[in-house]
Amino acid sequence: NINFKTYLNKLRIQHACELMSKDAGGVSDIAVMCGFSDPSYFSKKFKKYMGYSPTEYMKRQEVRGE
């Protein structure tokens, strides 16, 4: 029961999480790889869905050893 844009953004964020766990680059690079043309918009949507910024997510992954 969600619209297409919301669904697509959620898929993109999931893909971004996978790339971040593989250390596939910086936030701007990952944003582009996931279909976001604006890294700021990516960061805003990432925080909305995940509860923290992409940079913090990457730091948490490092601490957990993933």
C-alpha cells in the first residue's frame, strides 16, 4: 500500500546498504550507483528510512566488523 516512488526509494536504500557493507565507495559514489542524482537528497531519504545518516551507517558497519 505504498506509491511507486516510495517503493523505488526503499529498494535504492536497501541496495545502498548492501554497497556500504561491501565498502563500495563514499556516500556520493554510492548515491549515484543507486540511482540518486543528488547526494544530499540521497542522504535525506536514507536518514528517513534508516533513522541515521549514510555516514553514520557506514561507521556502524565498521564497528560491527561487517
